[in-house]
Amino acid sequence: MNGASREALAAARERLDALTDHTSVDAAKLADELAAVTALLDREVSLRRVLTDPAQAGEAKADLATRLLSGQVGGETVDLVSGMVRSRWSQSRDLVDAVETLADTADLTAAQKAGALDDVEDELFRFGRIVTSSPELRAALTDRAATATAKGGLLRSLLGGRANAATERLVVRLVTQPRGRSLEGGLESLSKLAAARRDRMVAVVTSAVPLTDQQKARLGAVLAKMYGRNMHLNLDVDPTVLGGITVRIGDEVVNGTVASRLDEASRRLAG
């Protein structure tokens, strides 16, 4: 997103944070209702165009959203969406993406309130690694011929009782309502969103053997100093790296493995 849409999303996030600060608000229920609104707007193209039409008055659009949603979702969700349609959006599709982002954020907020945000971050990463290592599972979860009900049932059988409830909801929603996203890309976006809840970055660390707690703490401190942000480390073990570690932060890769140094030496000898 850029321009008006980015500003509108930032304002909506502030309203969501203010709303979920109240202990009486059920953030998980709010997430489910926002997800339902996402599905509605994704399906009804003409509706979202009306709700983002810059030629229409903001209050008129808010009134329309209120009439459509009242009785279908809770008052907090109605207020959030009504506030969003008062804003200007660069593209009508941006409104759908923003409501979806709020749904995911609400689920992560529920996990944070329960003291389980770290677990959710780790579980999202681990599930991504499981999908990557199992072509059969990935094929089943991305099969366009399979119904959302079938995919959701498969995921609940895999994650139910083994992962945090917020992780299960996030993954089921991603798989059953991908909205054009790849499974891997969606999981990575969720991991980054989880990290952002604590104003920290995500570093994917690959090593030949598991790092000790001391090594993890030292690496985290070094990366935090380098980037000026707290770091959440997603740890992966790959014996093929031979030694050392590879760190990926966003699009930047810091490669300090023995394998990479051997490859470099081989290239120099060949040259």
C-alpha cells in the first residue's frame, strides 16, 4: 500500500489498538468478525467500490457500512469498519487487505494478552518449515479443487491441541482464504506482523547444528545492535551448511557458513 491507503491503515490500526486495550473486548471474536467482513468485501466487488468511492461523502459510506453490518457482527467491528470507509483509499482492493490485516492483528493481540505471542511466532515459522519439507502436504493445502472445509479439517487435525489457538486460526484463515497469496508468503507476512507487535524484526537463522541458549542470546544482541531493533530469531538446522550460520532479515542475507566460503574458494580456483 502507499499514499492514502497507507495512512488509512495506520489510523485503523490505532483504533484497533485502542479498542483491544480494554480487557472487556474479545480480540479473538473481533478477529473472526473482521475475517467475515474481509470475505464479504472480497466477494462483493461492487460493494467495496462504493465504500471506497472518493466521490461519495465519508459519512454516507459509513452509514451504508453500518446498515449492512449491524446485526451481523458486533458493535466494535461495525465501528471499526465504518471508521475505515470514512478514510480515503488509493484502490478499492486496499480496503479488503486492510480489514484482513486488522483481523490478523486482532488474533495476534489475543495471543499477546494471553502471554503466548512468542509461541505463536515460533509455531508459524515451524509450520512453514513443515510445509516446505512436505510437498504432499503443501499440495493438499493449496489444491484449488479441494474445498475450504476439507482444508480446514486437515489443518485442525494437524494443529488442534498441538499449537496455540491463535496460530490455528491464523493458518486456517490463510489456507482457506488465500486471496492470491502463496502459502509461504502468507506465513512469512504473519510472522512479520507478529514481530511488529513488539516492535522487533525477524531474523531467520540457519545453522549446521542447534545453537545453544548462550549463542542465541549473543547473536540476538549483536543483530539488535546492528539494526537498532530488537530481534526475534527463527532458528532452523540444516547440516548441509557444514558450519557457521546464515542469517536472513527481510531481503538481506548475511552468509557466514563454511559451505559458502568453500564455494567461494572453488570459484576462485576455477577462475
